[in-house]
Amino acid sequence: MGKIGTFDAAGFWKNAYAHQRGKLLKKVNVPDDQILILANKQYLELPAPLRYEIETSGIQKKDLM
């Protein structure tokens, strides 16, 4: 069984601008009305299932820049 690759979402979130955070949230299928609210929160304030989805989604940092 292979290791699950994870995305360093906390590191990305800390250094990203709101539009980059929005792009990340859009890639994990967050509704548009929620993106505006969630993009301005700290990473640890996001709901745990959403953080899990972001970290295990297979998204690469280069996809978001």
C-alpha cells in the first residue's frame, strides 16, 4: 500500500493571498458564497473535514500559483 501524499496546506495558507486561497477552495468544490467567508479565516479555523479534503486532494502548490 502506497503512502498518501499530503499537501502542506497550513504552510500554503499562511503565505497565500486571498485569491490564491479562493483558488484552492474552488478546487475542492467549496460553494462560491462560502469561499468569500472561508478565504479570510485562519487555516485552523476551517472545518476539520474541509482541511482533510484539502490536504489529501492531491493538489500541488504549482497548480495554485
